[in-house]
Amino acid sequence: MRHAQTLNEAQFRKVLHYCRTRRHANRDTAIFMVSFFAGLRAKEIAALKLGDVFDADGRVREQFTLESDQTKGGQRRSVFINKRLAKALDDYGLDKNFSNLERPLFESQKGGHFSPNTMCQLFLDILKNCGFKDASSHSGRRTYITRLANKGVGVRLLAALAGHSHISTTQRYIDVNADQMKEAVELL
């Protein structure tokens, strides 16, 4: 099975630029930011509720818990929000009403939760329009794990952040390329 393409910083910026031109620019930009900076699967993004990410006063949480019914493996896990993602979510939340925190974080055009399949289709549509033929809804997750690995984060911690039960699963997500190998041997 072919792995989803990981994106470099220029490619990621291209996706964000394109998202900002779309009809639902704030929503689509925030969805991509959650994928790339929290490593969530499309199913997990689709299942998010407003109260998962925001408190009752509309402030972005530093972390939240994905419940077992929101995850692929049926295991609860903590998701940590870095400053860049917090800023994007804060911008996204500016026009939100926080009186009902059970509402979907990302509403479909019909006003409800995206289905996992519809969320995958949204990713594919955006990535295809950006010219990435091997990218998919999993590209953000693979990029998240690969970038953290490249910064020296250990595989055990990566597995916990990704919600993997086995580090062998996490290792398959880490992309290796010629530039990384060249940099690695220069450490000697």
C-alpha cells in the first residue's frame, strides 16, 4: 500500500494559501492546521466538538481528550495544541457562538458533523487542487509525525502523541529522504 505524501514547509504554505481562497476559508484552513499540527486522522477531525477545543469562554484549550468513540483504535488520548495551532483555532473561533459546546467544531454545509468519508473527500479536493497527486487526508498526520521525529522526538513519545499502541506502527509513518540522510551524516 502506498503511503500518503508528506509535505515540506513550502507545500504546506501552498495548501494554506489555497484554503484561504475557498468559500469556507476559515474552516478549511483550521481543518488543515489541526491535521498538520495535532496529527489527527480525518475521522477524528470530523468527530470534534466545539467544547473539545474551546472552553465555555471561547478560549482555545492547551490540550483536550479524544474519547474512545472519536478515535480509530477506540482508545482515549490526549491531544496537545501548540502555539501555531492555537492561533489558527483562535482565529477560527472568532465568529463562533459558544453557548452549545456539543456542536461540531467543523460544520459541514448542512450544519452537522462531517462524516469521516466526507472529511477525507474535503482533503482530497483541496490537495488535488494544489497539485499533489499522492497526498491524502493522512498527509497531515504523516507530516506531523515525520517532522517531530526529525526534531529528535523519540518514537515512544511519537506513538503516544499519535495514539498508536505499537511503536512499529509509528515507525512506518516516519518519512526518510536524501536531504535528511545528508544532514544526518554531517552530525559526525
